[in-house]
Amino acid sequence: MRRPRRSSPCPAPDCRAASPHQHSATDRLKALGVTGDWVSGAERCMYCGCVYVRTEMDSKIIKGWLDAAMGPQGWHESGR
């Protein structure tokens, strides 16, 4: 059974925040030496640390996690 879609801007399925703030992750990723065309458009959930990019179809692709408030600090690339 599929879970109902939630209204949160964060695409991480395990993010528990109802309406977390989203901020650009570009500067922090570049400072850590993360490269790729996607870095310039990366956003980060301030609650769970999920880093994602929006596609042309307005869907969101999770790239990894960065400085999670409740988890490890630093950059952790998604295994997808």
C-alpha cells in the first residue's frame, strides 16, 4: 500500500518535519569539494539534511544528505 503524499517540500520519505525550511546547498557543497552540474541548483532541507534537485518536470531527485540536524555532519551521497 502506498503512503499518501505529504505536503512537505522535502522529498525524503523519512523526514518527519511537516513544513521544514529549504535553503540552497550550493555554497556548502562547493566548499566540501562536491562537483557536478547539479550542485548549482541543489537545495537542502534544514530539518533532515536531504539534498535534492528539481527536474524540469518539477519532481525532486535526492542526491544525498548534508549536515543533518539529527544525524552525521558533512556530505553523504545517496546510494541511488
